Amino acid sequence: MEVKNANVLITGANRGIGKATAKRLAEDGANLFLSVRKYDQALVDEMKKAGASSVQILETDLSSREGVQSLVDRVLPLKIDI
């Protein structure tokens, strides 16, 4: 599947599997929408350096129903491909 310039949403993107997935997709030139609890400029810089076409951080706490709904409300207007 071609992901160059595709809009990709990743939750938990600041560590573990989420971060590894984000980096791999960045290497393929994806536009990354990264859901993390706190804004992390170092993460943005790392993904851009890896080759992401763009990186947008979505500060979100997914530990509550309200947090999940907040993320849904923010991404619905976006054209998310993956």
C-alpha cells in the first residue's frame, strides 16, 4: 500500500508500537496525525527528520470517554486515509 502523502492517524505515537509505526510511515512520506497526551516537539522533529510530509500533534487523553470523543470530534473533519 502506498502511504506517501496519505493522511495517517496514530494513537499512542510517542512510545512503543505507536512510535515505531509512526517512524516507519514517516520514512515512507506520510502525513502524520499523532495522538499523544502532551505536545512533544522532539517527536515532531524526529518524524520530520525521518521523512514525514507533515506532522500534526493532537493532544489527547484517551483514558476517558470524553477524551476519546474529543479526538473523534477533531479528526472527523479531516480526511484520514489510514
